Amino acid sequence: MTRPSSGGRIEVICGCMFSGKTEELIRRLNHVRIARQPLAAFTPRRDTRYRLGSLVSHNGISVEACPIDSVREISEHLEGHVRGGAIDELHFLDEEPGGGVEWAQNSPDRG
């Protein structure tokens, strides 16, 4: 028997432009919220295509999200309040050292 890891996990939704990635993320967020599980959603503040403070799919489906400037802000929002987070357009946060992709690669080990 193996012991479960105390770390978390990362799920990546990937695809080409206009393939429904954000719509799938919103669908998953809605399932978690229906189950009344605490979860936070984040979107890069510099993604100005739609409304600030919302994840919005190309077909207009939306859900509230916390606008952030850096991946460091995610940990501040997650501490003790929620079990997980969803991040749309992570690549917009990858310009700084330790940015989006690097942060995501190390996050599951932190729980």
C-alpha cells in the first residue's frame, strides 16, 4: 500500500486559441462550487480583453475571479481560506523570475 502524497496537484487545460479552454475551466469551477468546496479563481490583471475581475470565455460565459499581477499573490489568497485555485491565462504571469510556469511546476509540492 502506498501512502498518499501530502502535496497537491496541477491540472492543465491546454489547446489552441478559441478551443474552449476558459469555458472548460469555468465548467470545472462551477462543479466545485455546486459541491460547496472553497476555491479561488484568478486572472491576470493585464488581460484586458474582457471585464476586470472575471474569467470570461469567448462565448460570454463568465465567473468572478481575483485579478492578480503576480503569482506570488496567489499564495496570499489561498492561505487557510480555500482548498485550491484556478488560474486563467497563466502565461501572462510568466515574465518575472519564478513566474507562472515555474511557479506551477513547484506548487503541488507545497500542498
